[in-house]
Amino acid sequence: MSTKLKPGVQTGADYIALVEACKTGGYALPAVNVVNTQSINAVLEAASKAKSDIIIQLSGGGAQFYAGKGIKDSEKAKVLGAVSAAEHVHRVAEAYGVCAVLHTDHANRALIPWVDALIDAGEERFKATGKPLFSSHMLDLSEESLEDNLAECERLLKRLAPIGMSLEIELGVTGGEEDGVGKDLDEIDNDKLYTQPDEVLTAYRRLAPLGHFSVAAAFGNVHGVYKPGNVKLRPEILKASQEAVSAAEKTGNDHPLHFVFHGGSGSEKAKITEAVGYGVFKMNIDTDTQFAFSEQVGKYVEENAKAFKYQIDPETDEPYKKKYDPRAWLRKGEEGIVDRLLVACDDLGSTGKSLAG
């Protein structure tokens, strides 16, 4: 009998059940970076239409934008925005009839205070409701030494596990930049673009006893969209890491690791499918959904150019209020995101597989 979960935000044992269902079912979930209510609502609408569960995530910059650029204290804005966005998802996700995961993306050393503040908020919410604010947080210290990376991961996971949260870590460097975190391809040593199985084994031994965690492993993936041939994905690295951990730790499970695919925008479908087969349960998508939103808004503006210059047509006296109403063109952007995510759900095999019941 298949697992059924209550629609809405998933945390704790329900989150783990969702992750395991992805792995055993051979599919992965789109993880979409959001910056406002329009992008959140579009992501949930797409999940509902696809009958797929979904992952909603915020970067530090996205959280700051959600709170508003008018807040001069950017660090305060990052916290307020993330908390506000998470509460919005908690309030509306159930109505869309799917399971949603709430996550924060790419926190480097400078953003650790932001994550700690969100864990504080999660602990408060857990005490009041029995459920934390987010499902998981990410710590990206991949440019630091393995020891420094894992020591900080251990510290955070010790805080997250007691309130039913997971930690996503990064081993190896995903090329490109994600909202101010990362480096261009030509600034990264080639060997760092590919995670080493022995690093993954070390991480497993240190973190598995503490709580649930996932690994954003680098196998040539890159944030953003690059010319064909510039990105050489090697999903077999994920397979090698699974085999190394399974053999060394005698897990009795061919895929003991939970992998995350960063830099999914623009990737070949065959490589996506191969990566999912090696234990990827989540693929980040940001660049493609940004473009999908902007493309449709741009088309609308081109088709209604006068409405964005005049309130009333200077020749016909026609009022343009209904055309320049933000709800009209923002909706076009939402529809662009929905259409793009329906494709992503198909590519990842998650269409029709929601556990919501």
C-alpha cells in the first residue's frame, strides 16, 4: 500500500517518507526558488495541475526581496522575508492538495547567521505547533576545507534533528553563481566540479548518526544556462558514491544517500533521468522559471504597448486600466512558471505521483 500524507508542508517523519518515496519510485521533485507570492502560488498551482509534490525554496536574496527592498537592514529583511514566505506556504499549500517541502538554498559562511536565526524561528514554531517553520535548510561550505564544512554541518544538524528538520550539504562545487553565492566556471579547479566518493563517505559517517541529511554533490552541474558543450555532466559519480557508502557501511541498501541535483536548468533530459536513477530526489530549477515568468510578461507588454504608456488612449480615449492592472500581467508570468514546471515534473517523473491523500 502506497504512503499517503496530509496535503500541505511536510516535516519530520513525513518529509523523510516523501524523500524515500521519490527514491524507491524512481522520480524526483522540482525544487523552485521563489521571491514573492506570485512565484510561490505559481509553483503550487503547477504542482496541483501535475498532481506532483513540490519543493519551494528561498535564497538569502530571494528572502530579502520577499520582505521588501525598502527595509534598510538587509540581514533583518532576509530573516523576515523567509519567515513570511514560509508562513504563506503553510497557510495556502494544503488548499492546493499537494505535499510541499520548504527549504532554504545556498547558505555560505556569511549566511550562517541567517540560517541560525531561521532555526530559532523554527524552534519557536515547533514549541507552539509541533511543526517547524521549514522542512530543511542548506549549508554550502563547499569552497572551504572538508573538515570546516562538516564541523559546521554537524553543529547545525544537532539543532535541526530535534525539531524534525533535515540538512542539505554541498560537497564539491557546483559551477556558476546562485544569487551571489558561487563562482564562474573559469574560476574553479576542474577537480572540484566533481565530488569524490571518499568525501561523501566521510560526510555519511559523521552526519548519519545525528539526523537526516541530503547531499548536493557536484557532478559537473552548473547554475544558470550555458552554451551546449560547456557543461559536462557525469552522473556516474553519484553511482560511485552510493556504492562506496553502501559497501563501507554495509547499509543493506544500494542507495543509502539522498542526492540533490543543483543547476538543473537547461540540463539534458537523459542526464536528468540517469541522475535520478542514482538516488537524486530533488532537482533545483531557478533560471528556467525566471525566464518563463519574464518571457510571458514581455510578450504581454509588447502586445499591449500603449497600455504601458498611457492610462487613456490619446487617439480613441479608450481606458487601459484593465490592461495595465498588475494582476493582468503578473498572471501571465505565473502561467509561464506553471507551464515550465509541468515540463519539469514530466522530465523528473513526478507527474501523477503526489502522496497527498
